[in-house]
Amino acid sequence: MQRGRVITGTRGSESAVSPVVGVMLMLTITIILAAVVSAYVGGIGPTKTKPPQVSITGTVYNTTTIYLDHMGGDGLSIDDLAIILDQDDKRLRITNSSIKRPDCEMMNKAGSDVSYIRPGDTIVLSGKRESGATNFTAGSSSTLIDYNKEFTWTLMSQRSDAILAFGRMAFY
């Protein structure tokens, strides 16, 4: 009886990838995955500034002036604020840098030289009286807010692009 030969392995050009190279590849993949997960969890990329926490109430002082009273919370720079006025299809975004003086004014009631708004302070937004409306002007745009008709005001932080307060009122 003849017994056959058993071939137990081969050598030469058909050898498998060495265990060291395999371990290095797995280690590289693990490091890349850890970096991706870390970047996702850590929030890589631009982050917005945390918006101030405030309590603001709005009132109409006369037919041309809006008072926004800072009732409590964080302080605000008037240069960071934007006030948006909406009535029907009319909309105007007013910032301290875009406002057209003297026709329109945005300031701290304590004085135009006080640019920081603290609890207890009042932001004053005033426009120019027109026939049956108040004209607010910012940049090259203006909006007429009609008397005896409700409009919406929105106070925003420009840095964080967040709404701080909003409300409805009307000039009478």
C-alpha cells in the first residue's frame, strides 16, 4: 500500500500578509475612528456664542417711541442688538450701526454715551412721525409702522443670532 504525500504548507510568492502589517492596519483604522468620534462629540468647527439670558418687556411711549425695558438677566451691548419690526408685509431690521440718525434713534435711556444695557435700563427706539404712521429708517431701507394697528417687535443678539425677546404692540 502506498501512502500519498501530504502537503502541509507552501512557501514562496503566495505567502499571506504578515501579522505585523495586519496589526498596524488595524491600529491605524482604530486611531482614525477615534479621531472621527472625538471630533463629532467634541464639536469640531465653528460654534456660536451662547446667547444672553434676559427678560425684556416692550411698551409704546408715544406715537414715535418704543421702550424695551431690561427686567433682569445678563447685560447687553447695544452694538450687539438688532431690533426687527414687522407689520403686515413690512419688515425692517434695525441695528445701532445701520440706523439712520437723526430720523431714527436706538440708545440706552440713561444716555447715548451709555452703550451697555443692564437690568433696570431701557432701550429706546424712536422714529420720525409721518402722516398716520411712524417711519423707522436703517441703512437705505425704511418702514412705516401704521397707527392703530398691531406690529411685532423682535430683539435679537447679532453675535449668537438668537432671539432674546419679542412681543406685539401698537401706536395709538
